[in-house]
Amino acid sequence: MSATETTKRSMRTPLGRVHNLGAAHSGTSDFWRQRLTGVAMTLLIIPVLVVVMMLIGRNQAGAAQILGSLPIAVILLLFIFASAWHMKIGMQVVIEDYVHSEKLKLASIMLNNFFSIAVALASTYAILKLSSGV
Amino acid sequence: MTARIERPLSPHLQVYRVTLTMALSVVHRATGIALYFGTLLLAWWLIAAASGPAAYSHVQAFTGSFIGRLIVFGYTWALMHHLLSGIRHFVWDLGYGFKANEREALTWGALLGGIALTLLIWIIAYAIGGGR
């Protein structure tokens, strides 16, 4: 929604439009996604720990074979996706709490997004590569 | 430039008496931050497994070293503590556990449970063969 669109024909006051949107300017969506990804990881933690235990003491060939199997790849992909999203939101909250300079805050939030996305994509790429066996 | 208006400030951490739930709130955030950077280890491990034996041997050399093992042990505790402390937050989100004895019990549960789960995981890992 563009800014002009909302200011043109709205009976809502400027205060009413921003009320409850919070420091992230996105309302409660981050709060909800933080819980959603948290519950997801709570459910996934036991399968993930089992996978880690399966890999203990194995060499690269053995580890690659296990990580490339379909159910294990799916479990890890779900866990990586949920953790990247969860940690992105969590770190953003920390930044919003402690970084008060507006420019530095925006730069930190941007860096946080880059970091979380990079970790998620790198891990995802590794698992897909192991699954395709190249 | 307009002069900065002196507004009343809300009191920060240092004016409050330290309570268990307050300390564990700080620990929850600290473990979250540690886990954030700890994902680099997870990514490194997966990329190494996908890259080949040479890259994977570097990871194994790290996890086999004393400092590496200490970091992974710390990572395990941070993960288990943050998990249980997070479950405690889910209970509060649902509106339960706010009575004094309940919130203390939940908080002690997260603290002791996190340590117990960490030790359990490492005992199982060593039993499987992580000590090799």
C-alpha cells in the first residue's frame, strides 16, 4: 500500500493508522511468526538431534549419504528455514532495543537480514547438493 | 534546531532488584544471540559435507579439538536452554503460569532442564562414539 493511497481517502486518523504497529512498523506479524517458527523448531528438535547423532563419528562419505536421504533432507530444510526466520526476528528485536541512532539501526537491520538469508541459503544449497549427489 | 525536550525516562535494569525471572530473561536473550552466530557452525558443517572429504576433515578437526568441543558443548546448552525457556514463554503466551510459585517453577525448570538435557545429549553422543 503506498503512502498516498492511504492518505487520500481514509477516514482513519494518522494516529489510528500507526497505533499498535510498533517499532518495526509491521504490527504483530513478527510476533506471530516468532511463535510459529518457535513451535516448528520445538516439534523438529528431536528429529534433528537424531540426525546429528546418526552423523557422529562418520566420515564425509557416510555423512553425505545420510544427509542426502529424502526424509533427513526435508527435516533439516524445515529446521533451517524456521531457525533463519526466528533468528532474523529475534536479532531485529535486539537491534531495535539497543541501537538508537536511526541510520545505524536501519543498517544493522539490513545486515541482519543479509546474514540470516545468507546462512539459510548456504545451508539449503548444501543440502540440495547432497540430495542431488553431485 | 529545536532544543531537546527533557522528558521523563523510564527506569532501566539497574534500578530493579535482580530476580530469577529477570536474570533468566537476560539469559534467554543472550543464548538467542549466541545461537544466531552459532548457525555459522551449522552452515559450515553442511557446506563441508557437500564439498568433500578435505573440507569435512577440517570440521572434524575442529569438533575434535578441545576448544571446538567446548564451543559445541556451549552451543548444545544454549540451544536446549533457549528451547525450554521458549516453551516457558509459550505457556505465558497462553495465559498460564503467572502466579509467583508457578513462574518460579517454570523458570527453575528451564534452567535445570536445559543443563540436564545438555548432559544427556553429550552422554548419548559419547556412548555412540563421539569420543573417538
